[in-house]
Amino acid sequence: MPWSYIDVKSTDPAFNLALEQYVFDALPRDRNWFLLWRNRNAIVIGRHQNTLAEINEAAVREHNVTVVRRLSGGGAVYHDLGNLNFTFIQDASQRGQLDMGLFCRPVAQALQTMGVDAQVNGRNDITIDGQKFSGNSQYVREGRVMHHGTILYDSDLDMVSQVLRADPEKIQAKGVRSVRARVTTVRAHMPHPVPLEQFQVLLLQEISKDRPMEPYSLTESDLSAVEAIKKARYGRWEWNYGVSPPCSLLRRRRVEGCGTVEARIRLKEGRIAGVDFFGDFFSAAEPEELAGLLLDCPLREADLRRQLEGVDVSRYLSGLTADGLMEILLDK
């Protein structure tokens, strides 16, 4: 089956994920597709993950990081303009089973030709000397598979550890102390480092050796359809945060004039399903009444502000304002 290649010019994370979906759903199935693309600062969340449990909200806000959910499973990954993403779209195996190695191996082999000792390891990683530079995931539907992966070529690795919450079980299992310690960049291992743009050209040349590709230019009709998908899904809080599975969050802060306030929040689909307040604060009214006012409110600032409009928070948590409560709940 012939291959077509799309050189994606956009760096908008929501648009690029919408483009992947459009290519998968709408472009001709009589060919395979390969895409190379980059995102400006973003966290891309796995389909089945709870967004708020995966990100460091304060760092995400401080660094203006976009958070967007993809169609495929797997873990959260950080993208910046030093990271190159690749996507393969083709017919799935007859059994429809996930096969990460089928698509990871060509990337590893391409890097080996550039003098980089890249190896496919674990469930869905490509590594150099045991350090991960590529996380991969797949989405299978109606006999087609979309495989996409990251290549941390020259990314800011310090940012990775700031904006993502580390899974302590993963870190303990790998015997390292932090996310930063178990990831690396490709450029640091290249015998003759080149700018990312040149690396992209080299990667495409190597990948194309076994699968010659003809370029495909997106039409105005294509771009309009992608924008519609972005608007309907990837640009919406309801998708990026709201479809999260139930989870619990703990927020704790000491506030001058109030005391220590601990909020144990239960979320369902991004909305507050319950919250319990603990601490050494005083109250003139039961905090449970305040908790009741917050039920079913999305955990985002604009909605909390509307929900708390006209509410005297200090009656329930003496010395605390509505703004102060929002800062605790949002971990600002």
C-alpha cells in the first residue's frame, strides 16, 4: 500500500491532535499516512488518565502550558518545540492487537544510522543507555491503527519535571529519583549534532527508505474540517479535563489569619462530587454547608467564582475569602 507524508506546519497542540484524528477518520484508506509535527509547550494526556492528577497545575499556569487529551491510552507526555512527534496511520493487524514495536523499531533504526544507540525497551519506550527519549501510544478502531510517539530531540528536560507529577511507583521501579533523571535528549547523544529542522529531514529520509512517501498538502477543505474537530473536542475543557475518571485530590495550605485549611476533594468528570474541610481554623457556620454549595461545580476558576458569588466564605472558614478558597482548591 502506498504511503503519503504530511509535513505539519502548525504548532497548536489542539489543532495537531485534531489533524491526527482527521487523517485517521477522513482521508483515503487506500494508503498509509506518516506525519511529523511539533507542539509549542503542552502536556498531552492519555485517553484514560485523570488530568488533574497528572499535572502540576501551578507550573502549568506559570509557564502557560497547554493541556490537551489525545485519543490513545498511555501516560502523559510533555511537548515543546525541541520535541518532534511522529505518527503512523495504516491498516491494523487482523487480530487488531497493539504492536508498539512495529512502529518504534523504524525510528530506533533510523537513529542508529545517525550514530545514536537507540533501543526499543519496555512496553512503549525508546531509550538511549537506559534513558527514555520517546514515549509511544496507539489507537485502534475499525481496522485502522494510529501510532504516535515523541522524540525528545532538544527539549527542556527541567520543564518536564516541573509540569508533570511523577508517579512514585514508576520511579521506584526504575531505581531513579526523578523524572528528570530517567529521560534524555537525542541531540545530546548525536556524534554530530544538527538543528532540529535538519534532524527532521534526516529522520524522514531514513524512514522513507523502506516506505517511499509522496507529500500530501492539506487543502482549505481539510483545514476547515480540522478546525471543526478542534472546536468540538480538543479545544474544550470538557474533553481535556471533564472526561477524567473519578479521583481524589488533597489541597493543604496555611493562611495567615485563618490557620491551616485542608480540602479533600472528590472529582467525577472534572466536577466536584464532594469536598471535606479539615484544619485548625474556626468557623461560625458548618463547613459542610460550604461543601454543599460546591457540589457539581467544575474545578476551574471561572466556574468556582460564579458558584461562590455572594457567599461569605469567612462564615465557614474564619479569616478566609472566596479568592483565598479558590487558590486552595485550584492549588494556585
